[in-house]
Amino acid sequence: MYLALNEMRKEKIRYGLIIAVMTLISYLIFILSALAMGLAHENTAAVNNWQLTQVAMSKDANGNLSQSLLTNDDMNKIQLTGDQTAIGIVPMIVKAHRVRVSSMFVGIQKNDLIYHRVQLTQGHLPKDRHDVLISSKLTQKGLKIGDHMKLGMLTHDVKIVGYVKNAMYNMSPVIYGNLNNWRDIKGVSNQFYASGIITSDSKKIVSNDLKRYNRAQLFNKMPGYTAQNSTFIFMIGFLLVISAVIVTIFLYILTIQKIPNFAVLRAQGVPGRYLVINTVSETLIIMCVSVLISGILCAITAWFIPEAVPMFFDVKLIILSSIGLVLTGVIGAIVPVRMITKIDPISVMGG
């Protein structure tokens, strides 16, 4: 470690450039991770807030809750418990003043499990079918408490009575309203009751006519969710490989340039193990400093990033990514380390 620190102090520009490159790669990995988490959060925030363990829907919906239709006959065959409730979901266009916004209507029943789990940031819970709660993100579009608006094909206006935190479903802001409005917005007849049934307990929803999905399966069936996550995982993994390759190249070049110096040290009795530890120490210092700087940059970015940008900085994920970067750097040091162990002082010094 002593030799590594002295060498880095002497060659400030050389090691500074290496640290700068690794900092940019680390920062890019952290930003992509935050973007992946943010987009995943935009898909699943509302569902996570419901704390569901299972959802049942029609078999031909292919796991897409907004495409599912349950009839009154389906509901009559099921005995719902206090931890189970019907829910209606339909994409729609919200019209208020001159505002036109795509959103997701979630029809709920008064005093059901979702009704009591929505996290209000302002306002009060709906009292009748003319009251709705909107995602706090819709305030960026100019919607506010007290505004009247039209929802899809619903014939009567509704009034905004509150804002809800974490109200996003499949990348769309959620509007919570009365389940009785769901049919009119969806444009279906009175023979249909809801989109599906959700439960927050361990009991299975028993019905041979419906198909059950757990929370993870529901997420994976959301349009674009799996492809989006797979893309980001591939990009982050590829960047980790690139960081290992870059560390290997830099250390390889530095090691070649220092072979005569290493040969002299070996001839003076310095053990190869000491030189190996020195190289690994250099790698750890480079990676730790790079990760620390990129972490500070992420904190600054999180502070100034606009709320409209779907980024979610998860401390645990950043720590895991940092550990992964340090490990890839150590792996990248294997090639230079093998070169050091094979140095022959006599042949290098021309003996």
C-alpha cells in the first residue's frame, strides 16, 4: 500500500486520468440503475401500495389486469373475505379545462382494502361516485383539488378531492374512483362487474373460471415491463465487463512500463508477493476513489433532477453496484499480476 500511494502521488496526471475514466463509468452505471429502478417504480408503485399477494382475472386476459373482464356471474361464485376486493382498471383520457392526460382509472369500493391503503398527501377520501383521487404527478399537468373533469366515456363530471402518493400503474398516473364508474369508462354493459379480484392475505382466491397470478407474475405480464428490465440489466452488466476490461488495459500498460523497475526490486530481494499486493492495492484505491466520487455525483444529481424524470436512487442498489465495480476492478488486475509473478530479474536486466 505504501509503494502504491507513493507511486500514485508521483504520477498524479496518469492515475488521475484513470480515476476520471472509471468515475464516469461508475456514474453511468449508477444513473442507469436509478433509471431502471425509477421506470420499474412507475410500473408497479400503485400495486406495491395495495400490498396484494395475489390477483385473479379472466383467463383470456393473459395476465393483463386492464384487459380482464369479470361478469356478475363470476362474482356470485366467489365468497370474498375482508382481505379480498374487486377492482376495475381501465386506461383512459382525462379531460379538464384544456388539459388532456392519458391515465389509468382504478375503480375501488368504499371501505375496501385499497380504499384504506392509498397514501393521501392532501385532501380526503372519496365519499361518493362523483369524487376521485389523483396521482400527485398529475399536479404537474395543472390539475388541483376542487377541479372538475371528464373521465373517458363517463357521462357525468367528477371532482378531485385529494392527491395520492405512489399512484402509478404501468407507466400511467392513477386516478382512484368509484367502481360503479368503471363500466361506463370501459364502455361495457351492466353484466360486467370488475377487472379482477385482489387479495392481501395468504388465502387463495378459489375459482375454476379465473386465473390467479402472484405479484411478480402480474408485474412480468405488464406490457413492456420485462423487456425494459432485461434491457437495463444487460446494459449494466455490459458496463461492468467494460470497466473490468479498461482496468485490465490500464494496469497492463502500467505494468509493462514498470517491468524494469520491478526487476530491480526483485533483484534487491523484494518478494513478488509484495509487488502483487502493491498492484492490487493500486486497483482498490482507483476503484474505491472512483466509486466514491461517482456516488457524490449521484447525490448531487438526485438533488437537482426534475421530478418529471423517472429516476429512483436506491441506496442498497448503489452499494451493491459499488461492490460489483470494485470486484470487477480486482478481476481486471489478474493479468498484470500474472505478469509480475513471471518477471525474471536476470533476463530483464540483461544478465
